[in-house]
Amino acid sequence: MPSAKPKKPPKQVAADDLVRETAGSYVSGDGRFEVRQSDSTWYVVDRQQTNEFGQELIHGPFGSMKAAKAQMPGARGVKPLLRSRTRPKPAAEKQKPPKPPPKSWIDRLPREEATQVKRLIRAVEKEGIEDADALVRRDRAGLQPAIAQALLDRRVENAVAELPEQERVVARRVLKHLGATISASEASGDPLPGWALFETGPAREPTKRRVRLGD
């Protein structure tokens, strides 16, 4: 019998890696920064330092979670301005409760729909795909199957990566030709039957959204 494959050691979380805390909120591996989503923009919040007004030290906005993550190493060297020496606010004003954080796109959904979206985001994250929130949002908003396409591309690439190095170029070339053959059939106008790749739903029923192979 073939010997069992050795288990991979658990992935070490580096200081600048991101760990999902809640929907739209990620924390750096060392706990110093929070990468927070607000609508379609992202911010880096320093949990160890405050600004000159004693409030959160925030960097951003950034167009994506990946862009915000790329700013974290540089944010470690940022020194906030000295605390402002303005006159203290009246006691009544100090007691005002802080403004609630802005709602994310998931918070605006009906409760049952938001629960389904969060479950889908967690499933996408387990596949090792970064920025799962944005991918799920794009999939829901567009006509293209963003999630299915990302999963297909990732699993095909993983399968190719398992081949010996000298065979990978040939494998990718074959996949590209196969994808072109499938696409050519979709555009064919002759009376013969053709073929196409379609996304399937949770019950594995085909949808009308097509996925591409070898793009």
C-alpha cells in the first residue's frame, strides 16, 4: 500500500499577514493593525497608536484589501503628531457616545441574506482565496460567475503545480488549447451540437453563467 502523505505543518502567521476577524474586518498577525472595510474602500487602523487628538490613527482610504495590506509595513514607522494642546471640551460634550462605525455592504442586506453571504465568504476563504468579501460582492453584482471562475482557475493551477516542473509548460499549453476549443464551439453557427462550461448552483443545477478554461 502506498504510504500516507505527511501532513503539512500549520501555516505560520507573519506580522503582516491578515486574519479575518469579522465580515469586512481583518487583523494583522501581530495584532497591531486592523484592516477595515467601509463600503468599497479599505482603511488600516493602528491599534497601538493614536493621532494627535487621541483618536484612532487611520491610514487610507485604499481601493482594495490587498492595497491596504501592502501599506502596513510602512505604517509601522509612522510617528503620530504630538497630542494637541487645545482647550478641553466641556464635560457634557465629552460624554457624547462615539459614532457607530459605517455599515458594510453586508450589514445593509436582509438578515437571512446576510447570513448566507457570510457563510459563502467563509467557504471562499477556506479555499485560500484572498479578499473573499470583494469576490463574493462582485459575484452577486455581476453577470459573470466570479467565484466559480476563481475556484476553477485555482484548482487547475494547483493540479498543474503538482506535475514535474518539465511537464508544467506542456500542461498549461494543453489547457489553453482546450479552453480555446470550448470557446470556439460556443460561437459556432453550424447545425451540429456544441458544448460549453457552465457554473452550477448549490444544488449542482446549471446556471446560465459560463466559466472559461485556460484563459
